Amino acid sequence: MTDSPQDEIRRGERFAFGENWRGFLRLLDDERIAQAEADLLRMLDAERLDGRSFLDIGSGSGLSSLAARRRGAAVTSFDYDEQSVACTAWLRNEKCPGDAGWKVLQGSVLDPGFIDGLGSFDIVYSWGVLHHTGQMWTALDHACGRVRPGGTLFIAIYNDQAWQSRVWRRVKRIYCSGTPGRLAMLALFIPLFLVIRAVSAALQGRNPLRIFPDYKKSRGMSLWRDWLDWLGGYPFEVATPEAIFDFCKARGFALERLRTVRGWGCNEFVFERRG
């Protein structure tokens, strides 16, 4: 009998992603949904997704799946974490009741039987997920295999910052170790996040006191929920843009669009499958 995500969370081996997404859904509004749609279409260089199939690997709250569905795609969402699956299913039932064009499943991208049984898709999407599986390269390989020839792979992977990433991995491990570790990391890093965010806003000519409303512009996300993911998102792996490019090129993919970060955060890649 294999362990469940909840078993791994209790042992301190996994962040409670689903619990965090459940908190995010309480904040979800039309503005966040519209921003998620706009960012998805901007990276895909499309106005609509009608007639295209869309696989959301690690659907989390279900927001990206909702964005794709509202723009016309036939959507299949799945997640490893049961609470994340529940979040996605709730959002589907709330926003698209009775919609046969949006399927929600529970499964692991690391499970060859499950992933192969899904078939192939026009768009395979996985934003900030594959690096949390504990086997990032296997997960990416499986994601690549779900893209039909001529289809699109849209992924976001944590940027490799060498020693800083190793330190950050240790912070996440401590956060997930139990209540004392979690409280210690919150007390240490949340003030740091606030200062960094405020200084960044000021340098960009924005009001540093308005960092929370402004954060809606980032894929419709929540600053607080993202911070919790930053602190606790474990397992945790990273990759340089060059490593992701070489890995996908070897599997017949050509890079169409790239958005990189200079420090913390995820690099975003849009590939087309040529082979």
C-alpha cells in the first residue's frame, strides 16, 4: 500500500498544498479570474483556445483550468493532493456546473500508468508544480510525453540560484517539520518578504504600501498564499533555463516563448513539439 499525500504531510515530507489552495479560493474574485485568463493567453499568444484540449498537471486551486475552460478549451485537470483535487472540483462546480468539457481527476504525474492513460493534448500546462514532485526530471519527461505533435508545453520551474536554492530547500524542510519550525520560519521570513516587496515596488515607481492589491496582477494570485508556498513548498527542486531548454529540445521541442526571473521565482517556458 502506497503512502498518501496526507501521510507525507504528517511526516514533514510534503507541504500541505491543498490546504493553502483552499485558503486562496476564499479570496477568488472576478478580477483574479480575468487576470489569470489574460496571463495564460498572453504566454500562449492566443485570443481563444476553442477546439483545443488542455491538460492541467497539478491543478491546485483550479484557477488556471477555469481560465482555459472559459476561453474555450476542453480541460482535464488532475492533482496528486486530494485537497487540491477537491478545490479544483469545487471551482468547476461553482463556475461551470454540469460542464462535461472539464474533467477533474486525482493522480500523480509520476505514475506512468495514470499519465499514459490520459492520452495526448494540444496544450499541456504545469505552472510551478513539477519541481514539487520530488522527481522533477521524471515529471517533466512524463509531461512532455502528453503533448501531441504540433502541440504546446507551458511550464514554470523554479530558477536555480546555486547555494541560495540549497539554503531555501532547507528553509522549506524546516517549515514542514512541524509547528515550531513553521512558526520560526514565518517569524523570520515574512518581515523580510514585506521589506523586499515594498522596496521592489518603490524602485518601480509604485506605492510600496499597495503591494497587496498590486499582486493580483500576477496571474490572479494572492501574495499571502504565495508566501506560504514559498516558505513551505516541499519537495523542492530547481533548474537553470539552459537545463530545461536542453532537456525539452532532446525530446523534440522547440522554445517559442521564455520569461525569466533574476532571483526568486519561476522561469516560464512555452515549447512547441516538433517531433
